[in-house]
Amino acid sequence: MKLSIILLLVAIGILSVFPVFADSSNVAISITGGSEAGQGCVTAKNCYEPDTVTISPKTMITWTNIDGTAHTVTSGKPTENYTGQVFDSSTINPSATYSFMFISPGTYNYFCSIHPWMTGEIIVENATNSNSVTTPEFGPAVAFIFILSIFTAIFLAKNKLTFRS
């Protein structure tokens, strides 16, 4: 019984490390105010701010509707027959958000299905084309595992538990 408690604690400690290794980042895009009034934001290229973003794989994009009316974030172009197959936010009310994580490299066009002149583009670069080198950061997981190891050793020593085959 004591051994199963120790193994459970070790398993919890190991599982807590996995999120630390996720090489992801976050990017914010605003759905700008006044974009529902007409196609003026197309010329200004500010319907979505920024309207074009270049990211690495495993990046989470979060769109925030700062406009006073509802919008969508729908993959594809308004003229295509296959819109919304990669992502589709449905209606994003004022002050609400929608997030999507981009995994695969490529160019992802998107638009507002309510106001189809509102368009944007996400470019996901190949990981090998990126100029930056990412190194895993262990953060608080190292301290957690170290402390868990010490308590496990103390527990084993006090209870004189041995592993026998």
C-alpha cells in the first residue's frame, strides 16, 4: 500500500512536468471597432489588427472583439466553397474572445462571415525556417521534482521500505 502511494506521487510529479515542455506561445489579434460600418477597414488594413501575422507552429492566436457588434473568425476566403473547415469561431460577441492553436505550417486566410470584407491571414512558418532556437525551460518543475525526491527518500528511509523483486 505504501509503495502504491509513493508510485502515485511520483507519477503526479512526472505528469506535472509535461506542460513545461510545450513549446508554444500566444499572439493577440484585435477585431477593431467600426469595422461593421463598411469596407473602410479593408483599405486601412485594420479590420483585424494586425491583419497578417507570421508565427511558429504551436502558437495560440486569440482574437478579441473590441468592436460594439458581433463578428466571426472563419477560415478560408469568402469566395471559397470550403470555409470554416480549419477553424470557425461562430459568433464572437463584443468583448468576447476566440482562440485557436496553429500546429501545421502553411498560410491560413480567414474572414468575418457576417462582414465578409473583413479579412486576415496567419502564416505558420516551418520550424526549420525559423531563425530562433528554442530551449526547453524547466521552470518550477525542477524545484517540484527535487522536493518530491527528497520527501520520497525521507519517507522510504523512515519506513525502511525496500524494493524487492
